Amino acid sequence: MNDQNRPADWKHFDDFAAGIATNRLPTTDALRGRTFKITLKTGRVIDLAFTAADTVAWSEGNEAGADWYEALEVAPQVFFINMTFAARPVEDEAFIVETKTRRVLSVRERVREPGEAQGEPRVAQTYAAGVLGDPAVPPTGREPAPTRDLIGLTAHYTYSPNHVYEHIYLSSQRYAWQNLVGVQRGHGDVDLATTWKFADNLYVFGFREFIIPVASLFFYNWDTMRSTGKFLGVTSQGKVENKPAGAFIEKKSRAVYDPGQEPV
């Protein structure tokens, strides 16, 4: 769906993104000087060399570059690595890496051209599990995988005093949201969503909006009740931007479904 289908009073990506990183975890330079080899189950092999607090030299097959990144330690020894690409401004990639177990989850995002995927959100996300280091050496811990754990949950996310959202996780494919405090107050929708379980009490949640070209990726830590992530979308000026976000989480309720009536 194109941005031309946006209702007249519907806010743009940059309207609600301002200040939405107020309650985000701080970035870390703990990866500076380190190198990662990541092998995904899809067959991709990516080498990362963190040459500075915000610069990563990467290579994959015949491609290579040096681009911006940020790292956040979202759980003990678990890093949320957010990367953008100067040569591919409509794309980004996040790696969630646990250095102890060597488990990895990659999420690639791309803003598609209007009409490229008719009837679908413009921002696409691709998820893939992988391993850190030598793939011949088995990692430990749980392998990241899609999960139904959040279905039926209603939770509130406070990104700042001016950004409070309610999420209702409807199924393995969709969730509902509404703005309780902020410039989008009174607005809400049902959008496509994906949830992976990374480890016990640790989840990766992504959604893709229909009305405006924006998607988001968040790491949920139920132990600390923090949500850490970012948005990729098109601003009111037509510019593709990757913007940080983060919130405190409060679980509110959970629906219980009768046998045979569980959501897909």
C-alpha cells in the first residue's frame, strides 16, 4: 500500500518518531576492536570487523564495505547490532548476537518501491537464524525460532512521557496497536508482525505497517521489561531513515482461547 492511501490526519513516520528513543538503552562500544564471523542457515556468511564505536567493516561474498552501526547490550552478553549501508540507503540489517551461546538472528529490511508488492507493506523483513564463529562447532542454548508465545498478550510500551502505545498480539502473523499518549492518540491499526524467541524470556518482534511505509524491529527482555529497537521508514520528505526507539514494558492482560479456537 502506498503512502497516498494515508488518511488525511494520519501522522508521518517522522512525526511520531521524534523523542521515541527517550527510554531506550544506551549504546555500547564493547564491540570495538572485535571481529565476528556469522554463518546463517540460509547460506549467507558475513564477516564483521568493528573498527570504531560506530563503524563496521563488513564483507559477504564479493561484496564489502565500511558502514555505520550501533551496538546495544540488551541482555547479558546479548548484543543488538543495527547496521545501515551508504551504498544501499533503502536497506538495513540487524544482528542479535549472544556471544556466550554463539546464537545469532539476522533481520534484513528493505523499503520496496511503491507497487512492487501489491497489497503488502512497503517495508519487507527477512529473518534468519545463524551461528557466531566456526559453524562446524555446535553452538549452545536455544536456537532462535518463530514463536506463538505472545499470542493473546496485551502490553503497554512507554517510549517517553509523550509516547505510550498499547500492543495486542493477535496471532502468529498480526498484531493490533493504538496510541494512548502522543501525536497519534486515537489512531490504531492491525499490521503484519513476526515474533521469534531468542532465548528464555528474550524475544525479537518486528512489524510492518500498511498505511505508511515503515517497519520496526524490537528486542524484548522480559527479565528487565525493556524494549530496544529501531524503525526503518520513509519520512514526510520522502527520505529513508533508520531511527532508534526503546520503551519500558508493562504487561496488562492475556486472552485465553477455547480449544479449537486458537488464532493461527
